[in-house]
Amino acid sequence: MTAARLAPLCLLATAMGMSASSLAGVFGIEPTLGIAGDYATNPALLSPASAAESHAVFTLDAPTSYVGDQIKWSLVPQVRLSDARGYATVDSDYGRLTVRGEYRTPRTLWSLTTNLSRDSSLYRDYLTNGGAGVRRDTVSADGKWLRHVTERLDLSVDANAQRVQYGAPSGVGLLTDYRYGSVDSEVDWLATERDKLNLAVGVGRYDSLDHATVSRSANAQMGYIRSIGALWTMTINGGYSRASNDARLLQPLLVFTGSGFVVQTQSVRYHSRQTGTVYSFDLKRGAQRWSVDVLASRQLAPSGFAYLSREDVYQVRTDYSLSERVTLAGDLRRTRYQNPISTGGNYRLTVDDAELSMAYRWTRRWTLTLSGSKVLEHVSTPSQRIDSSTVRVGLTRQFDWRTLP
């Protein structure tokens, strides 16, 4: 899916907002402009380590929204510009545009979200292509239907499609351009005021754009949500996932003919399966002064390798308000990737990343931020350990323009 093909979806969401302009509602633009300076010890996550780099950064986050009685829409552009060049580092520039439209009745919700983005493959999941980060272009669309059947029973269907393309590889390429589509349905039952049960099933298809590999997946999960007191919420989901993988690759073959040996290519088919449990656990405390979120999950997800990757994620996030002006935040995460190779076997990668930050609200509009982070990669083949540390100082100015009916 190209940007041109996505344009009708974006126009649809925008048209929903335009059609609502005559209705009672609130239109607002809340841009945040920022400048920052950062220093990273090994921003390209190379072994041996690359030279340290420092950059000046400009950021723009400009959410624009309309909220009416039944219709909502939002347009969110995000931009990062700096003196860094290319997309091979963790502090590469990015550009994103997200458009969302929503229509709600007393019992039914329809929503459509589209996204265009360009960033680095290192930005979110620290994946490399032949040892280096590369540009990643993503186009995605997500549609959801939710129906409140009764006060206790909800039904929902979610359809998602995405297309990801990577820049030119460096060395031996590992990442593969792909498209992925999935459909998930869920039934939620409110057993008591504090307890909710759910059942979810889904199917998906993952195709490499060169038509070399394809993966068909299905999963089923049961879940339980429990409100613990006024501040804590616990969510547990568990189930089974199955993926069937096929690859058709051209391999050289030495053949003897009357004139001697010649090299010919032949199509070889590989078949494999990925089966096992999938789960998620989330314990969350929400409060104005102190909040914490503890997460653990396992899932099969598209990540740019031959087939779906198995991802195990363990994460703790917290923030604490020392005062009305000062807020501390921390994020500690470990991600284990089991990335399949088309000819068999797996490429294993473990990523540990931690971040601490302090935000000082200088005035109602101005905020000063100081943060430090560290990324540590453990690669299985070849066995190596790669790390990078980053320090950043930033200043942001928030605006708030709203029109009332």
C-alpha cells in the first residue's frame, strides 16, 4: 500500500470531521515545540563500538482534534529534525502522521485509524539489517467495530493491515520488506463490578514483498480483568498460537552435462511451524501522584524477518510527582526476540533498555526535561554484546488553541 492508495482513507477520516463542523463540538490544536541536545556513546549499536555523537534536535508534536456528540476525529503529525544524517542510529530523525476518525452511537462504536511513518529500524525494536540500522517506511490502517449488546456483554471486531519497507541493506541483509494483515474478534463479559472475562480469537497472514516467504497464523486466548481496590487493575490473558510457514528460495546446484559441470538454480521449498502458548500479564496502578505498570507478554508479531517473530517482553514503568512542578519517571524493559530464518533455525536477540527522566514544569507552558538511557544487546549469532548510553536535555513549549461552539 502506497501513500497514494492510503490517501482515500485519510480523506475519509478528515471528511468525517468536516461533516461534523456544523454540529456542537470542540475543535482544538495543541502543538508542542521542542529543542534538545543529546549525546550517545554508540548510537549505531555497532561492534566494535562506533564513535560517540552529539546532536541538536528540533521536535514538533501537533495533535489536532474535533470532539462532537457522536463524531470525533484527530490528526497527529510528529516530526524530529536534527543534524544527524541517515537512519542508522538510535537518534535518527523521524516523521509520522496519524489520522483517526470515530463514530459513536449509544450502543455501537466505529473507528478507523491510518498511519504513515518514516524512521529507523533501530528506533523502536533495535533491529538491524546486516549489522546496521536502516530506514523503515510504514503504512498501516486499523478498523474497529464495537457493540454493547447488553450492560454486561460487548462484542468487537478489529481488522489491521500494514506494509513495511526497509532501506538498502548493509552487509548481509536480514530484514525483509513485508505486508501483514490480521482480523481479531473478542467477546467481553462483565461478571461483577470488579471482574470481567473475555474470549478472543484471531487470524493473520504475513507475506514478504518478494514473495519468497509466507506465514499464516491463528490464535485463541481467554482473559480475566480484575479491579483491585480503587487504584489497581490486573489483566491476565493466555492461550495458544499456531503459525504455518512456507518459503520458496532459489538455490545454486552443480549439474554435470556433456560439456562439463554447470551451475543451475532450482526452486527449493521449506516448510515449518511455530506453535506454543501466548500470554500477557498487566498489573497497573493509576493515581495522580504515583503510577506504576508491570507488564509481561509473549506473542507472535511481524518484525521484518522471514516469518513472524516470537517476542517475550518484560517491562516496568513508573512515574512519581515530587511536587506540582517536578515529575520523575522510569522505564525498564527486557525484550527477547526469536526471529526465524527462511532456511531454518532462529536468530536470537535479547535487548535490555532502561531510561530515567526528570521533568521540571517551569511555567504552565514551558517544561525542562533531563533524561538518561542505556541500551544493551545480546546477539546469539555471532555471540556478542553491544551497548550504548544516551543523555538528553530538552526544553518544550506547549500551545493550546481551542474553539468552543
